[in-house]
Amino acid sequence: MQIQWYPGHMHKAQKAVRDILPQVDLIIEVLDARIPFSSENPMIAQLRGDKPTLKILNKSDLADTEKVKQWQDYFAADKTIHTLTLNVQQADRKERILTQIKKMIPRPTDSVKIIHALILGIPNVGKSTLINALANRTIAKTGNEPAVTKILQRIKLDKGITLFDSPGLLWPNIENSHSGYRLAITGGIKETAFELPDIASYAAEYWLQNYPEQLKQRYQLDELPTEGSSPEITFLEQIGKDRGCLVSGGRINLDKISRIFINELREGLLGPFCLELPENKTTETQQLEEQRKIKAANKQARLDARKKKQQKRRH
């Protein structure tokens, strides 16, 4: 899966972030606690350098606590990075974030110097909801549709902190197919970008391997399919039949049951989950680098072959 974004909007957002970075004291990156790697924009790592960064693992109430802790330990290896786990049910979200900012950028008690923070996050990680909580009023539009924020905003907060809200910063394409699937499962990508049965199959395969008891409990199954080449499809067909997702001839309506299954995952009806671990980031990043090298080598080989042809023609 390779998801394409609008390059014009992407470049404008990236330029806005690059221009404002010298003015900010720290970066706040809002991540989805269920996919800390896939909801992390690799461009931010390139742009920030060693700028202090607070990674907020949002939607933690929907995430697998044990796996989220592994991510916090992983991020803690970088002394410039701190983490907070948050969710919309927490009434003290604002105080926790402002206190953490003050710890990361200490100022004398009598200082009048403003702390400038830049908040970043891909669509649907809850960034706008957090901004509204920090400002005690509706500043940013919220909603499940990606790419709501369009322009850079400056917001004055309590305790001498000014927040810069960036436009939705996305990358031109998502090269890692696993990240594409994970973003689709959690709602970080518009549904027009993928086929629901494809995403549901990926999710079903993951749940069969990692959260089988959640599937048994939610769908009241004594046994889960394990035989055959595609047990994930067998599973979707089984729950599709139980839910009455049928079309003419008694066939299973895969689109319908796929939508039901994905929606129930997103709403947490199966239970908390995490779709990746730090080792996934390490392995998949290495694989991606290898793919890029092969792609670059193939491109160079084509250029060399074209050059040789042109030289032959001249002689």
C-alpha cells in the first residue's frame, strides 16, 4: 500500500514548520498510542534536530498499556524526548502538559520570558481536541476527517506559554505498507484511500495472532480459524454470517462486515490494542532503507543504459 497525499499542501506545511522552528523552545508531537511508530512523521525527526520534544501518546485508553510502556522506554533512550500518555477522559490533561513543558524548559520564577512550543500531529490523533483543552476554548476544529487544520496559528496559554499549531504535516507518500494499513485501521487515512476488505483482512490476521481472546469474547466464538491459506478471510466470513451480512445467493457481503469489524476495533469494543512495537520500527525502517537502495540502484541502472544508447547513436 502506498498512500499519496497532495504535494502542494505538504510542501507548504513543511515550509511553515521549518520557518517557525528557530523561534520555538520545544516541539509537542501528538501520536496515536495504538500506533506510535506509524503515526510519527519521519520528517519531524529530520527537522527538529536536538530540539526538546514532548511526545504525547494520545488515546491511551484505547491502547494496550503494556505495549505503550515499551514505547515510552524506547523513546526515553533519547534524552531530548519525554513522553506523556493522555486520553480525552482525563480532566487534568491541560495541567499535566503545561507542567511537563515547564519541567523541560525551566525558567526562573520571576522570568517574563515566554516559552514557545510547536504542536504537530498527523490527522485524527486528537491534536485539535488537545489544543482546545489547553486553551480552555474552541480554537481548533475537531472531527474524524483528516487535514482539518490549514494554517499556522499562534495561541496564548497559561503559565507564560505560547503554542504554535501547525497545519497537518503529512509526508508525500507512505512507503511502509504496514504503516499504511495501521493508519487505515485506526482512522488516520480517509476511507477513499483504501479498500475496506483489504484493511479488515490485515487487521483480522493481526488479531488472530496477537489478540485471539478479544475475538472470541467479542464475537462469541469457541474456536478461531487456523487452517487454510487465509484464516483471516475465513474469520471475516464467519462473523459476517453471524451478523447477517449476506447478499444474494447467501454469499457474505465482505464490504459490510469489514466496515463493522473496523468500526468496532476503532471504538475499542474488542478491547485495548497496539498494532506495533519498537522492534517493528527497527525492522521495518531497515527494510525500507534496503528498498530505497534497490530503487535508487535500478534508477541509476536505467539512466546508465539510456546514456549508453545516446552515446552509441552519436557514434
